[in-house]
Amino acid sequence: MSTNSKKTFFVTTPIYYVNDVPHIGHAYTTIIADTLARFHRLAGQDVFFLTGTDEHGQKIEKAAAEKGLTPKALADAVVGRAQDLWKALDISHDFFVRTTMDFHEKGVQKLFKILLDKGDIYKGEYKGWYCVSDENFLSDDVPLDAESCKTCPDCGKKASLVSEETYFFRLSAYQDRLLKLYEDHPEFVRPQSRLNEVASFVRGGLKDLSITRTTVKWGIPVPGDPKHTIYVWFDALFNYVTAIGYDWNMARYEKFWPADVQLVGKDILRFHAVYWPAFLMAAGLPLPRTVFGHGWWLKDDTKMSKSKGNVLDPHVLLKVFGPDPLRYFLLREIPIGQDGNFSHEGFLHRVNSDLANDFGNLVQRTLTMIGNYFGGAIDDPASETAEDAKVRTDFEELKGRVFDLYEACTLNKALEEIWAYIGMVNKYLADNEPWIMAKDASRRPRLARVLLQAAAAIRGASYLVYPVMPRSVEKVWGFLGETKKPADVLWEALDFGGFGPGRKVGMPQALFPRVALKDFLGEEAGPPAAAPAAGPEPIIKGANIMDIITYDEFRRMDLRVAQILEAERVPGATKILKLKIDIGTEQRQMIAGVAETYTPEELVGRKLIVIVNLKPAVIRGIESQAMLLAAITPDNKAVIPFFDRDIQAGAIVK
Ligand code: MSP
């Protein structure tokens, strides 16, 4: 674990255009920034996390006109929806900047003037190919056609060669200083592969940059020459300094600038790694430490974007899962520099296996056993064996490694390491079989030790995940009887022994829903049609509806909520498990045909529906005193319907 002596940490996202509401791609950048901000707060640093919206320019002017709104009215509407999304994703930004804010417009004008007075901005003539229909200058990359004309790549219409009075920024003068920056500070652009791309672009030669427009009305007026508005990128980039106080709260500006990490998508890296440092050099302001160019989330192998119509609306996922599964998935799936393909199958697989099975079940089982065997507070644990000690020492090493990984922004690796540890703790429990120990009073101190170790491991591992999944980890800490929130404990103060004997734990509630793909896609597609389409042959066994029964007949079934206390395999039988259940008034044993779908370990602690007045049956020599309800898959496997919230054992089901 490295000692971080720097007292402050400043992280930024790009400011998002307000021509449309943010989608999963935008959420990705913001979630990375939020995770880094939360981690650095745990590390004890004074953090400033900035995000916001980019509201000027032709793009917004056009989108507003199409909707019959003023640009400001469009921006106001979209900003509200973006802020709602950030709230739903538990984004903990310290400030939300809008480029239409007064201090920002004044700051940009002041910086423009400084550069003008210095001679780094000068007035000239911009000659170029202009698309009248799109009101846009074509980039130099667009080739001349056979008639020596250019065609607009966006709308396909012929462009005209025009010249316009404009102010230029003397970018060409900064080529050498930029190359020296990349050489002296290779960490300025990450990942390394992108630094190489940027440097070779600059080596290819830089032309002065036109930074004003007379054709765009919706922009900040050039000071003293208001027929020009300032080019949207000059305006937008300076948000990073105006928002923290440049020219209006200099104490705060000086405290936080330069930024430690500026996150941007690879499509806008050139603006941030070439123009931005050149603007700052010209203004005599310090440069950010790192500009991190992340990859794209693709859908069907194409960048998600509104214009392609392939964006995923995060609200659908948030409605079903809450924020944490999405936060976890986006960060766990790919390293920050690479592209990722978003699929619902991939998402559900990760959520079900890493979150519901590995993490959720560990919490559920451990706390349920502490509740059942110790009334919620572990007493008199045996001293640690070497195997128990390993659970502790592995955690201590993990804590150091994960610190370094978070600090280096390698978030997927940090999660990978934490999940390897969670897997190890699951195995430790399975190997020790506490549910067997519980049957033997002489093994109680060992049982206490094993459950204590598991609970301390859960507390520690979940703390390490806090920057990624704050809401779920707060819940876990609540179940563990912690009075503090994870955010109130500094990284260096977090120790494995923080969970000790005598601590009263609560009964866990469901942490992560386990959702099947077809249910989820049904959810996304909206409610199912009222009547199912009639098919030739029912493919599911028993799908023919049975004869009508009366309510009184139905009422003769005594259905109850039962909690599984113990589960074990039946020697020589592959399909059945022997369960011990609590039905509120008493405990019973039963046989359940679920061994092909569930392991005994994953069932302990779970609550389900059983019928308690069915005539007992003897199966494999064991009396089964209840029967559980389960759905049968086409290949004859039993899937148990669990509850979506906690309910006491014994509750009547009707
Ligand atoms: N307004 C400019 C940024 C100005 S910063 C001074 C802008 N806005 S944007 O709304 O178009 O995009 C903002 C960020 O979202 C960019 O970093 C972009 O890379 C990112 N993403 C947009 N779609 C994305 C994906 N499909 N995947 C990942 N990130 C993507 O550019």
C-alpha cells in the first residue's frame, strides 16, 4: 500500500452535451469518476468531484430548434433528467457545473481576453469548406472529389468554399512544448497506447485553431466583438477551472487545481490531450496530472450513440436492479482503456454469479447461521487455527493490493482480487461445514470461530468494494450491526478485527435480486400481452390447466414461509437434498428434489414456501414432513421462488 501524502484529489468527467439525456456510455464515465472520488475520500484526501453539462454551440442550437424550444429551455429540461439519473446511480459529485452559469461565462471571457492580449489569440480569415445545410465547416480530412469540391459527410450535400472572419488560437506555437510534456510526463495521457497516438498526431504538425464563430448565435460572445461567439470547445474545456473557482473563488481553485484525473472517452481525447494543455500553457495555468482516455461501451459491436439509435437506457436496469449491479458490471467487465460490448446476457450472468451467488449468498448464509446458532451474537470462539489465520492475513494483504489498484485506476483488477478473496471465504465455509458443526455441542467454539472469521471477512471485503457499490455495502454493514457507515472509516483504520465476538448482527435481507434473462427482457419489453398466444402443444409438462377447484378446496392447503436451517446431500441420491426447516412454530425435516439446481450451501438461510399439511412421505428411508413449491423447467429442474424482501418464517401464504 503506498502512502499518499497528497492532501487533495480532484477528479472530473467531461461535461455532457444537453442535446439529449445521458445513456449508459455517459453513465460509465461518471461511475468511474464516482468510484475514484469515493476511494480517495476513504484514503483520507479532501476530494473534489466535478461533473456537469456543456450547453452552448451549434449542436444544442439545432436540437432545440427541432424541438421548438429555446436552447436554454432544452438545457434546463435535460439537466434535470441528467441530475435525476446521477442521483439514481448514487453519484456523489461535489459540484454540477453548467456552462450557462454566470461565473463560467465571465471566466471564459476573461481567459479569452488574457490570450488575446498576449497574442496567442489573433483575428484572421478562416477559409474552408462550409456545409450550409448543417451550418458546419468540414474537417480537412474530407477529400476533394473529381470536381475539386467537397461533400458534407453528414448530410451528403455539396459544401461551398467560404471565408469567414475568425479568431485563431496559435496552436502551432505549442507543438514543441506539447511533445516535451508527453516526454517528460508520460503519465499525462493514459493508457500508454493513447499517449503514443496523441504524440504522433502532434508530431504530424499542428495548425492554428479557429476558436470563434459568427454563424452560431448560442454561445459566449467574444469580449468587445459580440458578432463572434466563442467556439464551444474553448468554452467547455475551461469549465474545469471556472467550476472550482477560477476568478471567483480563488482559494478553492488554488486548493484543487491542477486536477489529478480527468476522465474522457477516447473520442474526445485529442481535445483534452492537445488543445486543453495548450490553452492552459497559454493562460499560464498548471496542467492536469492525468487525462485518462477510456474506451466505449458498444452495443452489437457499434458505439452506443443516440444518432445510431442503439443506446441503452440505464433507467430500465436501475428499475430492476438498483444502481450497484450496473456500477459493478461496468467497472468489472473491462479495463478502463478498452472497449466493452454490452449484452443483457453478460450483465445478468455477472450479476447472478458474482453478486447474487458469490457475495450475496455469503452474507446471507453467514448472518443467518450467526442468527440461528448464536442468537445473533457470537460468543467464546476457539483460538485461530492456521486456516482461520489465513482468512485474516489474506485480507490484510488484499487490502494493500486493492489500495494500489484503486489508486492506479485499475478498477477491474481491484474487483477481480476482491472476488477471488470472496471465493476463498466461500470455500472456507463450505470446507468447515458449520451446519454440521452446529449439531455437536462440543464443537461450538470452533463453530463460533468459523462464523466470526467469515463475518469479519465479509465486513472487510465489503468495505473494499464500497467505492464501487456504496448502497449495498452500507446495507451489509447495517446487517453486521455496525453503527458507523463505511464512508466514516478511513482506509488505514479498517482492520479485520473490527468485527469481534459479542457484536449483535441482524437478519440479512436480500441484497441482489437473481433475475432470469427472459424475465428481464420481458420487463424491458413492457408487460406481457393479456392472453398468451395459443400454441399447438404445450412444451412445458403439465401446462394444461387442471379442473377448477373451489376457494375452500384451495384453503385446505396450509402454505407457510419456511426458513432453511440446514441442507445436506443424501448419500447415493443425486436429485434430492435433505433439509431442516423452521416453519415458525416448529422445526421439521423434509426431502426436496432440488439437488440438480442448488447446492446445500446456497440454500442455508433462504426462505421459501412449503405446504405443511401434506401427508408425510418416506423417501429413501427419510420421512419428509413438508413439501416446497418450485417451478419446473422444460428439462425438469426445480427452481424455487424466493421472496423479494424479508419475511418471517411461519408467515401464512394464501
Ligand atoms: N461536451 C463534450 C465534452 C466536453 S468536456 C470539456 C462531449 N459530450 S458528450 O455528451 O458527447 O460525451 C461525453 C462523454 O461521454 C465522452 O467522454 C464520450 O466519450 C462519452 N461517451 C459517449 N458515448 C459513449 C459510449 N458508448 N461508451 C463510453 N463512453 C461514451 O463530448
